[in-house]
Amino acid sequence: MGNTSISLAALSLIALACTATDTRAADQDWNGFHVGLGVAQTRGDVDTEATLGGQWNGYPGAAQAADALNADGSLSGSGAGIQFGYDHQLADRWVVGVAVDYTQAGAESAVTRTAAYPGGGEDAPSSIRAASTVELGRAYSIRSRVGYATGRMLWYATAGYASSSADVRTTLDYSVPLTDSAFGKRGSASITTRGLVWGAGVDWRFAQHWDAGLRYTRSSGGDSADYTLTTVSRSGQFTVQPPEAFAERVAQRIDHDSIALTVSYRF
């Protein structure tokens, strides 16, 4: 989702909050179901581990190709989503509950690295270019909440289960300019990462049935994307020496943080 859409969503939430003012706000009653909307900023890390095999063993430029493929990245992007849950207030202002949220994260990462093998002896110089992109899409979590109410504020810690979908792609281009030879390889995967989520937040009861919230969560994806590269182009010596004899496998793991601004209606 683009920045314009995020801005419109934020303005809609502000307008909704302004039209929902009610001087009869229940300062300390947090019992009941709630449903709302939110906008979120997502940032994260992409850890990449590439392994080379087959004819790469001892081949000129193998070390440079491995270094180019092992490029970690940083995710960033904004999105919007929905949430709902239930809270139960105990004695002495303690509140326990459960919350479910769904967000279209809209976070991306793009990394390009180049390397060169200088040549030596009978080996001609070569150049390597590797590029990796990651797109984090749908994300949801199911979390427990434990909080403490102080007047109109509910301060809480949260933890639970999170899942998110991601599309990952890697390209590798290897060329030997002296012999006008080159090959290109591509690989991709669509994965669903599952793992733990934890964080903290605060809700502000600005009207009897309305609250605004700020929440930070950290999601640790337990699953990794694991895929191989396949040949998409070849020229020169690589029409005789098949690129398929060179094997590349890429594994990528995604961890991300999210800061969300929410507005909810409490029944």
C-alpha cells in the first residue's frame, strides 16, 4: 500500500476519533469485546545463507559468487489492517484478554551486490551480479494481553503466535567478458512464516465506547524460505559447459518489528 493510501487511512481514523467524542467515558471499565482499524509501520531483517555446489567447487569466481549471494537485507514499509478481541477486568485494575489482528504489511527489501574475479594463470577474469528481493504481504497474530488500567489508560504486555506471507526472489548473473560468455539464473519462493510475537502497548479511552492505541510488536519467523536457482540464459562457452552443473541453494529468514496506531470500538 502506498504512502497516499496510508495517509488517507490515518486521516480517516482521526476523523472517526473526532466524531466519536463522548463525555460519559467509562474511565476504568475495560470489560467486553472490541473491534477496530489500524495503520502500521513495519521494519525488519532478512538473513540470507547461500550454499554453492556442483561445478562451483574449485571454479574461478566461486568465492565471489557466494559472497554476492549472501547478502542480508532490511525490510521497510507501511500497511493497514483490522483487529478484534476481548478483555476482562479483574480486581485491583488488572486486565487480561485476547486479541487477533490482520495487517497488509506492504514491507519490501531489495539488495544488489556485484563482485569480480580478477583472473590468474589460465583463468580469465569474470564478473558476478546477484540481486535479492523480499516482499512481506499478509500478516496476522493471535495474542494474549495482560495489562494494568490507570484511569483512561490501559498499559499492557502481549505475546502469542504470528504468521505472515512473503515472496522472495534471487537472481545471479555470471559473465566472462574475455570469451563473451555468460549465464543467468533465477529462483523464487512464496512462503508462510510462523513463529512467536511479543510486545507492549497502551490504549487510551477517549470516549465511552472508543479507544485509541499505540502498539509495538516483534515477530520472529521460525520458518525459512529455501529454494534453488535455475538457468534462464546462457551464451558462449556456457552453451557447451552447462550452467546446470553449477548448483546454488538460497535460504532466507525474516524477522520484523511493527508499530501500530489503532482506533477501536468497545461494545
